[in-house]
Amino acid sequence: YVLKSGDAPRSLKSADVNADCKINIIDIVFIVEFIFRGGPIPKPGCVVLLTAGKNLAPKETATLGWGTQKLIKNNLVEIPIQAEFSSTLAAAMFRVQFDPLVLKALEPQLTDRSQNLSLYYNIKDNQMTIGILDINGQNYVSAGTGPLVTLRFENQTTLPLNTSSLRIIHSELVNPSAQLLEVKNLKERVSAR
């Protein structure tokens, strides 16, 4: 449902296992942590948190953007999604929008940095949803800077390749404790270090 745009769960409340009133990749990491790593017991659906006025620990942050595009053939291009974060990453999900009259989305690829995770993706109309995680909760992405996934597109026109319609419209990066990192999406390219 979350990663492949499948049918909704029979009970949306039950699918929200971390009780944040959302069904997203955090719930997947939360249940993996519970089953395989002895993490906290799933909570019974959406619960309003009573945190108003309390000092909460600052969220971990991550920076996300485009790497340098690489022309493979006259009509095929690869573009990495780069990320920088300071702690281990358990899962990531991206929703990318593109112009299907200009670009045809192909199967994305894992990178050296994410090769121990599984790749899930769905291409529908002008959007591609990509998720990466190890469903067994044993492999993570180390802290640092570099590409997480490489998007691949075919030019649908006879004009020179134009990737200006390509945008990351949603992203979620989750640590092994099933906590969402605060993501800063950059329009400019992130330089690899």
C-alpha cells in the first residue's frame, strides 16, 4: 500500500502501528523493528500526542537533492538522488514527478550506498514512488553523503534531453528507531564528497 500503491489496508487505524495518525514508511520500519529487533510493541492506531508546550528533542535532519545526471545513450539518462545525514538510515521513500510526454520512467537502481536494501517502486502516470529498506531490519545506510538511488529515464522526444520537469514532490527518511528525519529538499544539485 505505502510503497507500491496497492489496495488500502482493511483497517487504516490498525496499519498506523506507531500511532502518529499517518500511514507511511515509518510504520513499516516500526513493525520491522518490533518483529526482528525487539523494538517497541505496535500501538493501537492513531493517538493524539500530548506534547504541546513540552521541549522535544530536536529532530535529526537530512539534506536531499539531485546528483549529476549521466547521459548513457542518446535517449537514456541516469540521475541519482543524493542525501546527506548524520546517523544511520533504515528506510527512505521518494515520490518523483516528471513530464511523461518528455520522459519515460524506467526501473530505478540501488547504489553502492544502498545495495544491501531492497528496492520497491511504482510508476503511475506522471509520478514514480520509490522505497528502499531491508524488510528484515538488518541492513541500513551509513551516515554520510552520497546517492541513495539512481533514477533512469528515456527521452520521449527528438529534442535534446530536458529534465526540467523532474521534481521530488515527497520524501521520507527514517532512522532505525522508526523516527522520521527532517528533510530539506534542495532544488540545486548536492555535491558528492
